[in-house]
Amino acid sequence: MTFILLMVALIALMYFGMPIFAALFLLPLGVLYFVEGGIPAIGEMVIGNLDSYLLVSIPLFMMMAHIMVRGKVVDDLYGAAFMLFKNVRGGVGIATVVACTIFAAISGSSVATALTVGKIAIPQMLRYGMSRKGAFGVVAGGGTLGILIPPSAPMVLYAFVTETSVGALFLAGVVPGLMMAAMFAGYVLLTERKAVIDPEAPPPARPSMKRAAASLSLPLFVLGGIYFGIFTATEAAGTGTLYALVIAALVYRSIGWKDLIEGVGEAMRTSAMLLMIIAGAAIYGYMLTKLHVAQELVTLVTDLGLSRTGFLIAMMVLLFLLGLVLESFSIILLTMPAILPVMAALDIGKVWYGVLLTLSLEMALISPPVAMNLVVIKAITGAPLAEVNRSILPYMLMLALGTALLIAFPDIALWLPRAAGYAVS
């Protein structure tokens, strides 16, 4: 099949060391030159795809995350969660899940969540009797919530590619994200009952409830503004970044000019990389159109008689496999131009599919042999990667269960955006 051959060729180029954006440029141009005997107007095509107000929100959300990470807000968040669950067996693990959930809503990054919470939480979990397997697993699994619970940069990119409302996608991720957090906490409660905190033990860092409340108000401010129609997603990113700066500079007093300059530089580098990939994906999508790949996929699905559920299961498996070799932005840009017509033919809602896609990307983030969240835990603890890998199987199974529940019951994701007045199917 043409689509599979093109994907294999693209992955092969990257396997041999070619950067993603270069592979996205060169493969389509080579194919188009061979098929059509010429190269299209690249400049017009690239500028047309990058000229989008929505894309401005990505570097702003990244900047917001950087400010809050530098502001050391996780110390108070974890300390407050620690105090809340210190009398519960396995409570130190549950506190870690809660801290990951809240910090995910602040940072929007899985790797940042695993790294920042893990530095504080893993020593505490081991100190109070959690197994190494349990401590590593809960941080790796909890870290995946970073791209599901809004704000989420992959969701913004998905909204741009599919022309879907970012507000609807953000709201659709809230309940599934809380559902996965509840599953993780329940698993810790059942399996780590030997982990008991001394009721008199002080928290790892004495929390300031005033500062913790200020940190918690940031995701509420961003999501609340979108929910009530006060501002768009791009405006939410801008005002959220300013609000994060106020919290870090005036409430925490933990960020200086050097941190701010480094945050701007990091957001610029990441955004430039992403924009180059988007530019290459524009040419890749043009090639798919010229080769009639989308029509081939629709015909294939029709000929095979795949139901909507069957197609979704097949796609979740494909996305998971792609996630073993590609990062989330590339997967979205490579698959969606071909998949959108099939989704329309099978009446699969874009918002619903966006959440399913995010769950599949979460599974890839923790899939052995090498995954970013697992590498982060190895870096924090110095544990062998093989030991870290063994800790993650229960969380992969829970993410698979969450995906199955969402396929069976779409309203888990869709009822909140519907309640906010968004038209979702």
C-alpha cells in the first residue's frame, strides 16, 4: 500500500541519521519529481501553512511551562499532596500521582512532569517503603498525563492540522486525564500498602498553601477563560504566560532575568524545530494528495468492511508502533492528512479521535526499550534502564484500558466540551 511504503521510506531515512524536517522535505520532493517531472512552488505552500494565528500559542505555552518549572512550584504542590495523603497506606505514591496531575496541567509536558516531580517524589517513595518498581512506575505513568491534561502542545498542533477547536480539545482531555489519574492512584493504593508514612513526618519541603493555591489557579485561569469564552486558545497562552510570570516573580520570587532569557531561548528553539517539521509536513501532505493516498485508504477501509471501532483499534495500534520511533508532533503531521478523509467516511469526530490519539502517544512515551519518560527516570535515579522498563507494564495496561473505555464510551471525553457549548460529535 502506498501510504505504508511512504511511511517506511520516511522512517528509514531518519534511521540512517537524517533530521525529521529534512526527510519530510526531501522524500516528497523526490517522489513528486519522479511522478510529475517537476517540483511544486515550495515557498508558497510552506508560507500558506505556517501563516496561522493558532501556531503562536505553541511557543507561548512552552514559555509558560518553562516559567513554572523554573519557579519550583512543584515543591509546594508535592508537599501539600504529601500532607493530604500521609495517613493513607501507599499515600506517598498517591501524592505523587496528584502532584503529577496538577503539574501536568501547569507544564503541558510529559517529560517535564516526570523529571520535575520525579526528582522530589522518588526519594520520598523509597524512603517510606514503596518498592523501586512501584516508585519508578508511578512517576513514568503519571508523567504521561502532561500531554493529555490541558494545556497540551500536541493538542494545539492537532487542532491546527485538523481545523478543530483548541478549546473543545482541551476540555475533552480533562475527564479522561482525571480518569487515568484515578486509575493510577487506585493501582498504587492496592499494590503498595506496605508504604506507610510516619504521621509525624514533616513533608519533604514545608509547603506554603498560599503559594500552592496560586500555582493551582494557573490551569483554572487558562481553562476557565476558554470555557467561558473570555479568550481564545492563543490569547489564553499569552495571558497564561503573563500570569505564570507574575506567580513565579511575585509569589514565589524564584525566577530572574537569566531564567527568563533561557526560557525564551528554549521556547524559540523548540518552536523553530516544530515549524520546520510543519513546513516539511505541508509538502508531505501535498504529495499524499497528488498520489491519491487518502482515497486509497478510504477504498481499502470500505473493501475490508472495517467498522468504526475496528478502524479505531487498528489506528491505535499503528500510532503506538509509530510512537516507538517518532515523537508526537511528527506522528500527528504524518498521519492526519491521510486519515482525515477516512474519519469523515466513518463519522469519527475529530475531538474524540484527538483524545484517543493522545492516549496512544502517552503509551509510546513509556514503551520499552527506550522511551523519554523512562530515560528521565534512569537519569534521576541511576537505575539500570532494564529495571526501569520492568516498572511500566501496569501503566501501559491501564492506558490501554482507558483507550478501550474511551472507544466504547465517547461521552467520557465529549460531555464537558458539549456542556461548554462546543459542537462535537
